[in-house]
Amino acid sequence: MRLVKSLGAGLTAALIVLAADPTYLRRYLPDVQPVPDDLTAGSNGAAYRPAFGAGDSQANQLKGIARYGELTVSAGGSSATVSYPAEEQIYYVLDGNGILLYDGEKVPVKKNDFMYLPVGVKHGMANQSDQPVKALVMGFRIPAGIHVAPTPKLMLANSDDVAYVRVAGHGPTVHFKLLMGTTASKRDKLAAASQMVSLFIMDFAPGGTNIPHHHDTAEEIYYILRGHGDMVAGGGEDGNEGRHPAREGDTFFIRLNATVGFYSGTKAGEHDQVLAVRSRYPFPPRTEE
């Protein structure tokens, strides 16, 4: 009887642990298996790897972020076109040259292009080159009661054209390219979004650090574009910051109010780069951060 009670108590405790939200999720994108997706339905040569959100087994752990994954369109191929009534999206082209299908237009895009894709506008990706084109697909939920004004034209830029700056509170050994913010932004290359607060690239000098910190009203995703180091995600077993070896292709989802940061692991003469995105949750008032 005591054994049964003990097992019952242990099982209950285990279920409580399993039911608890993790402070972070981790995926290595090259190992993520493609799954059927809106972008691949009826497509020709398109594949989608879900890192987080829609299509991932732990999609319910994300609140404001709807999806985050990699779209690949093979040479001569094309994805389906999609639109969502309550989700804004961003594409970031990781590699190759493609054609953005946007509201009936065909717009050439290339590596390091990033673009805002508003609610209700049909979009997708085609590829007329002889090499695959790869893009990160990021989606963010628009909460009920929030009206998003129509975007008059496509908002698109290239991160190579964005200057590095320093951002207060993040240390002197990391520089930022501020790519996209909300429509109220005065600092970002594109002031475009509603619930997506900040899309940016961090460049680390050897031994550089993005000082560990947290956001109490935002979820965040880090993607290692280049190099390697230690990702800070959540807390360690000793109560201090949790440090996890990270390499190019690793991506981490950070729950709101969990510790996040990065320690560069490169040698002299090299730089690590991380692409990061933050999204509001639980949808606080619209004030610029």
C-alpha cells in the first residue's frame, strides 16, 4: 500500500513537471524533419522544417509566436501562397536568390533580405535560379481587438545595408543591426510590425557577451547564423544562468521572464553572429521598447 501511494505521489510529481512550461526550447534546424505545411500544400519543390510553433510537437509552449521554421524552395520550384487574418509574418532569406510572391507581385529577393508580411496579404516564395533558396519564416499572433492598418507597400530591406550600433545594457563587446521594429519605431531599418517588437542581428567580437537578461512581457528566439559559443537559456541546476554549447544552425526559444544571453566562442579574427526576434506576450499596451 505504501509502495502504491509512493508511486502515485511520484507519478503526480512527474506529471506536474511534464505539464510545466519549459523556460526554453532548443532545435538544431538541419536535423528537424520537414512536415506538411500551408506553404507546401500543392507546391512544387517546397519543404518546411518547423523549429517552433505550428508543425512542432511542442507548439503549445509558445504564446504570442505562432510559427518559426525554415522554408526551402528547390531550383525551379515554388511554395504555395498563404495569408492569415490574425497573424503577421517576417521572412529572412538565409541563402540563395528567390522571388517573393506578394499580393500578386513578383519581387526578386536575395540572401540577407528581410521583409514584413502583413495580415491578409497573400505571399509565398518561388525560385527561378539553379540553387535552392532558404528563408526563415516567422509568424506572430495578432490578439483579438487589435486592428492592424493595411501596409501601403511591401516593406523589404537587406541586413548588409544596416549599420551596427551599440545598445545600452548589453555590454561593449556586442554590436547590433536593428532590422525591424513596430510601426512606432524610430531606430530600426523598417518600422513595420504590430506584435513583433524587434528583429535584430548581434555581432560578437571574440570573447564577447550579450549580458544575460530577461524580458517579462516578451518571448524571444535566437538563431545562430555564424560561429559558436554558449547560449544562456533559463536557469542552471545551481540556480545560476543555464549555459548551453551552441553552434551554427542552433535555435532557441526563450519563454517570457526567462534568462537569455550569449557568450562568444570564436577565436581571434572571427566573429559570431546571432539573429534574434522578440514578440510581445501577453500583449501589453502598444508602447515602443
